[in-house]
Amino acid sequence: MKPVVSPKELALAIGVSESSMKRWADSGKITVSRTAGGHRRIPIHEAIRFIRDTRSPLIRPDILGLESSPTSTDDITTSDAAHRFSRILIDGDTAAARSMLMALYLDGVSVADIIDDVVQPSMQEIGKRWEHDSTGVYEEHRATDICIQAMTELRLALPQVPNAPIALGGAPSGDPYILPSMAAAMVLAAEGFSAVNLGPNSPLGSFSDAVNANQPKLVWLTVSHITNPATINRSVKEFLDWASQKSLKIIVGGFQIQGLDPTVLQGVRVGRSMRELAAFAHGLHTGGRVSNNGNGNGSNGGSHSDQ
């Protein structure tokens, strides 16, 4: 994906005239910068935003440095999309995975919906193959790597908000899963936050240091694997008690959230889906009424892919 494009390139990509694109740029419908020589340049995330908001057909994705879409997503249901993405991952087709997630986003599907309805069920389906086929292990590891590449490209296409509030999070020590926290960071970026992802297997002491250094408005914690329940409950409780003294907004979620002692999570927002995370983050970002009570009005938040 190119970092910037010219008005002519974007015009060719969506099948309009260069003069129309320049007129839209001059009227403020699309944000441009100027080179030292006065030429207009459009950041790729702004080009993607324009295509998505105007529902313009992407006729020449290659001009923007994007893979050609394997098929249109207009005529497929959510379950069809998940099944199709599963087959792409099993086949090891990185280019098709990247293009499918981008096509869904360009068609107006939210990042949270892409994770909840396509990526997560696809990875769950592949994970079940472990039980029946010895090839399931390598297929899941390869699928994880493909998802990382596809999700990274999609995140680069998200709008960038100047002076965005910071959200920070990751998975605690002993939790090796990469995708849940990566997905949470993407959802939060889509909601206008500057997301700092500490990734998997991060000691909660490092979380505290990162909080002090970054002063986030929101902190997320994913729990997708528990080796020692006593240890994880103790460390999470210590961190949450520390965080509550700083009046931080905390969101805890993940595939193994039920493995935590419920008393550890008292007074903390507990999430069950990326849609809930997006709604909670939106409320925080826009100044809406939110609380850390997982049973409160509005949506809960968390990070919830199981791989």
C-alpha cells in the first residue's frame, strides 16, 4: 500500500476525472497536502476514507498499492464471509486475505464487525482442526501470521486523528496470543484513539510503567490463555487495584475471561465482543456517559478474539 497518492492516481483508481478529484480536494471534501513544488498529495488513509465514505467503486486497486479483491463482498452474508475467509487462511493465500479484509472495510463494514464476524470465527474454525487433523497446528500458526499481515495493512488504512487520546493495552504474562490485543488496538484506532499495543505476554508491572509514561485515557487487557489461575488472578487484581487509584477506565476481555475470579473484576468493565469495545470506546472518545460497571447502561468493552 502506497503511503501517499496523487489526485490523478486516486481518480484513476475509482474511475473519475482528475479535474473532479482536484475540485473535491480544493473544496475540502478530501484532505491533501502540498509538496515543495506545490503538487497535491493525498495520504493513503485519507484516500481510503474518501472511497469508503463516498462508496466509490475501486476499479484499479493496484494503483493504490492494494491487492485486487478476490470477489465482491456485496452479495455475501456474514457467515459466508467467515467461511470464505477460513478457506483463504487454510489455503495460505495471504494476498487474498489482505484484499478481503480491505474489501469488507471499503464496503462499509466496521473494523469491530470484521473482527467479530469474520476473523474470530474463521480462526475458531481453524483451531478446531487441531482435534481432528495433525496439520491443524501448522495451519493455525500460518493462519495467525496471515491475519497479522492482513490486519496490519488494514490498520494502516484507518483514519489518523491529530492529538488523539491514547489507549494502551495487551495480554498479561503467560498469555502468548497475538491477535486479540492486536484486534483491540485496531478497533480503538478506528474509534479515534492512538492505540499503544504492548502485545502478548506482557508483565503487568510493565503495564504500570507504560501507563505512567503514556497517560492513556483507556486501558485494555486481554485474557486468552491461563496457565496458573492463582498467579493470574493475583497479578490482575494488583494491577486493577493500582489502576483504580488512578481513576483509569479499564476494559478486560478475552476468550478465557471466565477463568478469572469474578471478585477480581468487580467494578471493572468486562467485554464480550469487539462491538462492545467499539461502543464503549466511542462513548469515552465523544464524552458520552460510561462507567466501569460491566452491567451498566450502554455497551461493554473488551478484546475477544480467541487466537
